[in-house]
Amino acid sequence: MKSIEQKHNLLHSDRLHSVEETESIILQSVDILPSENKTLNNSLGQVLANDITSNFDIPQFPNSSVDGYAVIHSDVAFATKNSPTKLKVNKRIHAGETVNFKLQPGHSARIMTGAPVPENASAIIPFELTNENILNLNPNSTKSYDIDIYASPLKNDNIRPQGEDVKKNTKILSRGDMLGPANIGLCASLGLNSVTIIRKPKIAILSTGNELLSPKQKLSPGKIFDSNSYSLYSSILQAGGIPLNLGIARDSMQDLEKKIEKAFGADMLITSAGVSKGDYDIVKDFLSKNGDIKLWSVNMRPGKPLAFGSIERSGKSTLPHIGLPGNPVSSLVAFHQFVRPAIYKMMGRKTTKIPTIKAVLKDKIDNTDGRRVYSRVYVSSQGGELFAKLVGPQGSNILSSMSTANGLAICPENITVQKPGDISEVQMLNWNDVFSI
């Protein structure tokens, strides 16, 4: 734990941490969370805590991939439309039934998709390759009838072999895999109703400032509505965490302490505002008194005023805390760079990286102070090439341009200007957007 003097010196230091250094410090300070058991319907997007192995074959028996007729291959080896083979049909097999008979030479069984195949059947003829449609058959009838086969199949045509999908004792999913719809369906096909997953992190959100109002309050002179709590709440949900909105803390130590105590059951606390050098010192004073500060200020724009450390809580490990800037765009950009990767790690995800593409810039990006610049852009495809266009004013208070953007174009610290036509790396704010451009 740093001394009060060391904390004071850190708070007033002019040193700017790099984006990579900041991310590394934060990720080293959070751990993968414990596991829990959840039903399949409540496990989407979560990470498996252990391997899953099949204890039986899927499918468990050979079955038909079409509606048609189970045949012995030698019976129909020379069947054609002009010279059909006639077979006797005296059995019907539906999905969900068991088969306890063998086909006799010259005989066939009407079979439905997914139904088990008789032991000595060597192919399934689709009903479209027979004269069934002109026989006017009663589907509920159990009477025998003759069927003309119009084609000669290959052996095992339209038969799904046992274990084609999954073999017994095969590991089908691994610890660290994130569960998507297909993974969940695969688990259900093994008869699993629940899985052991890494639990979602609970992230507490606290906005600070006497000027803030909740959107349900009436706007009054000198006040603004708190937007950060809502954009951060949504960002946490999108990243896979569980947001806990603590509301607004006023600029008093008593109110701040009372609100932060409500975060002690969370896995991380994020605050917005109160971390810039010119801000009222209430948040800094609280951190100096009750926690450990690991870094203060990052070499990026927007998002420079950012704090990271931990807060002491009685009877528990310290609570990781990220102090985000108060300006709404700075808050969101810093969230994407640092909070989202931390949530990913706590969830046990294999990668914490933000999806990044390369695109041709349509506009100029100036870097006037040697920081890493994240410019709000809209990425679109033209002629098979990706282009990135600035989406209006780039001030850290202009939330409307963040709302329009689908990516953040990155201008490195050592580049003073990026010109139209230059290739830029772009972080996609939502990976799904890549597939719609």
C-alpha cells in the first residue's frame, strides 16, 4: 500500500501512462471469477469452466436423412425411370420408434426423416424417386402396397451413420469456450440441462457531481442530466457484465462514502468524473484515504484523465476501481479500452482484444499533442474496400457523434497528422457492424 505522500505525488505527477501499460496494469489486477452452475437457457455468452465430453454417440443409431424407402441395395441396383424395380412395402418407420426387424429381399419399408434404419438396409430412396405420388396412399393406412423405384442409389445413400456428429468419449467443448447458440444446442443434444460457467462480473457504476440530475428529475438552471450512468450501464451489458447503478454521488465525502459502500458487493467499481486535475478533489481525497492508486492519467485523447487502483473493504479483498473521465465521449472511449477488456478477463474469455480492421481515411485527423487519438468514424464499404469517415465534431463532450460512429480510428502518438487516403487502424465498437458494411 502506498503512503499518503506517495499517493499525493502520483495524483500530481505529469507522467502519462501509455494505453498498453494502462491496460496491462488493470488486467494484472483483476482475476478470473469463480464458476457457477447455470441452466442452458441462461448461459448464452458465458464461458465454460470445464471441458464437456460426450458419453454417447450422436446420432445414437443410423437414421434416415430423407423421407423415403429403406431398401437392400442389391434389390435396386439396376432401377431406372424407364425400367423401375417393384418392391413390396409392408412396414412403416417413424421418428422416435425403434426397429426390431430386418428387410426381406424384394421388400422395402416406408421411412421418415430421423427414423432408425433397419439393420440390413443399405440405402434410402427419396420418395420423389418413386411412384408414391400417383398411388394416392392413405398416410394412416397399415396395408401393404407395391412401390416402383426409379433410381439406383449408392450404398449408404441418405443414411446418417451412428456417431456421424459426435463420437462417444469425444471432448466437444473446452474450458474457456464462450457459449453461443450452437454450443448450447450441442450441450442439449447430450442431455445436459445446465453447465458450469465462469460467472458474470458485477460492475458498480457511480456518477459524481453536484450538477447532475437523473433523467426522471426536472431540469433546472445550472444542471445537466446524467448520461454516463446510462451509457456505461449499456456498455457493461453489451460486454457481458452485470451493471449495478449506484446513482449520483454529490460533492461531499459523506455522500461519496455512503454510495461507494453500496459497491462493496461488486467485482469492480467504475466512477465517472472527479479524476481531472481541475476537478473538485472529493474523489481523489477518498482514494487517497481509502485505497491504493496505481496510475493516474493516460496518454490518449479523449480519455486522458483516468485513474486506476483499489478500495479497501472490510473482511474482503480490495475492490478494483477505474475512475473514468466525466466527459461522455471520454468516458465511453476509456471504457472500451480498459473496462471492457477487464470484464472479458473476469468472465474467463480467451481474448480481451477489441476487434480491429484497416480502412482508408476520408478525412484528415490531426494529432497536436503527441497522444494516441481515437477519432469517431463511420466505416462503410465501397467497391470492396473499407473507408472511414469522421462523424462530426470530435470534442469529448459531443455524444451525438459517438452515437453516429461505428468505429474509432486510431492515430498513433508519433504521427502528427493522418491525411485522407491514409490507411488507419479502426476499432469496431460493435463487431457485428463489420458484417453489415
